Amino acid sequence: MLAACLSGCSLLQAEAASPEAAPGETSSTETAPPTNAEAQPPTDHVLPPTPSPTDKENNEHRKLIALTFDDGPDSKYTTQILDILAENDVKATFFVVGTQVGKYPEVAKRIVEEGHSIGNHSWSHSDLTKLSEKARNKEIDRTQQAIIEATGNTPHLLRAPYGAISKTVLNSIHGYDMKHVYWTVDTRDWAGTPVDEMHRNVMTNAGKGGIVLMHSFGGRKHAIEHTVKLLPSIIKDLKAKGYELVTVDELIASGQYSQSVIK
């Protein structure tokens, strides 16, 4: 599965940042939601249950794949994506930026109310490997608080901006009892990649336990319009190939994932 991953970004190079997953057009200067001054990791998170051998055996015959969307929410593209997912009875996972949650709390709330998973994608889409521990925890904590305030949901999944992870960043994430989620198929939608090229990429590299990276906001001008156009066709064609489209939480619960992708 790793062969399909990251379009040139190695999952195993701990200190290296992925060139993919461009930041959304967010600002770090907005007023933050209430947070602890020192931004210490909380102790009350509950992770999805670790799958038992029986769970893994029962899920072995299933072909599961997760669609994920970074950098939202917003009132234009995220809402269109939610509409398409609802029309096709598909659940996905949204890794949201804290500043965007502050702007569009009602869209964040809709994500959760419609049965999708919501994850932390930092407050300002900063490279977490370049921050001090205090600043890094603040990025995580402010976003946690914003999501809780908007949705009542406490995220236990995080995707670092750019996929940039180091041992110290991973330790910070684990300090919040969260798992870090990479991807196995990168659509490069943020770059305005043509729809047919993205479709070919997804269908060629899809596999059991796969995670597809897309965006619901940000990137180059009008880039996410391509994502909206792509989504119905990949849903249809993945289902036609026997895939069940699930959330990352469901993927974890099934045991059908690589520990180098979710860790």
C-alpha cells in the first residue's frame, strides 16, 4: 500500500515534510476560542477500540477505503461535498483547520451531525515540525477547543499540515491521545489537477485499507471545484469495484489499515 502513498513523500522519513496537501487560505490572526494558557494535553480522550483478532478476521473479506478532506470547513465547497456525500450515502473524514472552524462553526457542526468523522488539522496550517513544543501544543489545543465548541465532539484523529511529522510532533499528538493519519492516495487536488487525471490516480492506486487525500477548501484558485466534480465519479466507481467507503474511525475499528499510515 505504501507504493501508492504520498506522490513522492516518504512516510518513513520522520523529519521530512510532504510537498503535498497545500495549506488552505486561512489566517492565524483571528481571535482564538478560549484555551488554557499553557495548552497542556487533556487526559479524557477515548480512542477507537483496538480491533481484536476476531474483528480483523471478520473484516478480512471487506474492501474498505476512506475518503478524507483537509483544510475546511467553508461555506462553498465543504457544503457541496457534504451534499454529494449525503446523496450517495457515504461517510467521510474531515481534517479541519481551527481558524476555519471559527469562521464556519455551523458547517463543522453539520459534518458531525451527518455522521462524518472530524479530525484536527492544526489552528493555522503551520508546519508543526518547525514549532516549539509549546507553540505546537497551542496549535493542537486551540483547534480541539474550536471543534468542541462548534460540534460537542472531541477529535481523536489528527493530520499534520503537509504531512510533516517528526518524533517530537508524534509525541505531542500522542500526548493528546490522538492518532496521526497519513494517506495512501494523494489526488493533488489543491494544485488544480484535472479531474480525469485525479480519477485515474484514485482508481489505479486504491486498495484495501486505503485513505484518499482531498481538500474541501484552499489550494490554488478554483482548484477545489475540480474536487467537487471528481467526487461523484470516484464514489460510483469505487463502489462498482466492491469498495465500502468508510470513515477513518471505521477503518481503525476494522483493523484494515497500515500502521505506517495511521500511528
